[in-house]
Amino acid sequence: MHDTFFLLVSVIVLATIFDFINGFHDTANAIATSVSTRVLSPKVAVSMATILNMVGALSGTAVAKMVGAGLVEASYVTQITVVSALLSAIIWDLITWYFGLPTSSSHAILSSIVGAAIATAGTKVIIQKGVYKVLIGLVVSPLVGLMLGFFLMLFLIWVFKRSAPSLVTNLFNRLQIVSAAYMAFSHGNNDAQKTMGIITMALVSYYKLPDFHVPYWVIILCAIAMAFGTAVGGWRIIKTLGVRLVHLRPIHGFAAEASAATVIEIASRIGLPLSTTHIISSTIMGVGASKRLSAVRWGVGGNIIIAWILTLPACALLAWAICKLAHLLV
């Protein structure tokens, strides 16, 4: 009764909504720095991010396979499991968007999948190796981003230490457009694939498919949904990342975006789902710290980190509760 066609359609609709929300929630990842440095106007930045998020979403499926088949045993997953995970992640994204907190949609959906799966079949459903891999990536990647942003900024300062400030500004006004495009592409590549994996997980469960393969129509659907969400924009979070956290100039924006996009792109190619929010936040802090530690508003950064930490247990528990309730009602 649980695995009905209606529930499958519900999964696809909710996954599309989540991808749309992910797009406007995480628009700040791609454009906050270029908008705050005034290299791009908000309208141009959002338009560019919309297009390149879609292109990035079409560029691979390694992360989708990890999300859909590497965290929980597919044989135990029901449509209610997936619906519960999606509802949990959507609720969390909307709450944190309202308060302007750049929390992770990745953390939200991944922990929600685990929480809903445990509610469905107990802890035996968890693939420990996959969960450990994701957790290590989610913890280590912000540290890598922080250090990469810090050292890239120091390198740029050393290279241009004798250059005229006007020359540096003009050069990085142009280069930051490239880095913003790179960031938008990598964001679409990693984040849209998570939703692809969820929809494919539901298809595998419903049709009892022997292999996990992402259909092309799922790739297109997720790419379009994220692109539309990006077009709407997430201005509350853009203000937090691009204005409140660190005061940025074009050279700082370039260093932060180039560092973050590189980390995300490498992870996407090896199938590791990362938090793009965490990566760009950490590279911004690393770049700011290269000037002096006081350049970073660590109080704002501390609030962001607290929200990161809360996301994992909060979404897992919320998904568990929703799934338990759904099983009682259906």
C-alpha cells in the first residue's frame, strides 16, 4: 500500500520543490561575493548563476549515485521514507532561509534520508561506510576550503604587492566574473545531483530495479528546477555571506570563489556530496583571515557554524518523526 504510484509522483513533486528551494536558498553560494564587491549587479549575477547552475547540473551523476545508493540499503526504502526525508529538508531550508542562515541543504537532505530510513527499518538500513565517507567530507571540506582560501589570498598578495591598486582592482573586476561563473557551475554540479539521487532512489524502490541508474529525464528535471530556484534568488543569505561576514574587494571575492569552486568540483568528480554553503562560507573566512583575524566577523561566523551543527541532528529527528507519523496514518 505504501509503494503506490501516487506516492512515487509525490516524491518527484517534492523533490522538484526541494531542488527549487535549494536553488534560491543557495544562490548566495554562487553570487554573494560578486554582488557584495559590486563586480556584478544582482540581476546580472542571478542570471549568470541560473544558466551555469543548469549547465553544472547536467555535467555528471557521481554524486547522485552516492546519495541514492551509498547511504541506506535501497531494499528497505519505501516511498514514504523518501517523502519524509524531502519534507524534513524542505521545512528546514525554509526556516533557515527565513532567518537568513546559510545552512546546508546538503546536510539537511542527507541527514533526513538517514533519519527517515531508520524510522522505516531501524539502524540495520544504514550503510556505515557511505555515511562515514559523507560525514568526513562534510567535516573536512570546510577546513580545506578555509586553508585554500587563506593561502591563495596570501599568494595573490605576494604576486601583486608591487602593483598599483587601480591595476589590481581592474584586473580582478574581470577575473571575479570568471570565478563567479566557476562557482555557479560547480554548485549546480554537486547540489542538483543530490536531488537526482533521491528521485532515482524512489524509482528503484517502486519498480524494483536491479541497478541504480539516473534517467536522463531526471537530470533535466533537476537542472531546470534548480535553475528556476536560482533565478528567484536568496537575498537574505546573500547579505549574510557577502556583507556581514567579511568586507570583500574583488581580489578577495576571486580568491574565495576560485578556492570554493575547486574544492566542490573535485568532490563532484569523485562522487562526494559536499555542502556548497559550508565551502564558500569557509573560503570567505579564510580569505578574510589572510588580512588579519579581526577582519572576519567571527560572531557571525560562529552563528553560521552553530546552524551547521544543529542541521544534522535536527533534520534526522524531524525526518524520523515525519516518517513514523506517516506510517501510522497511511
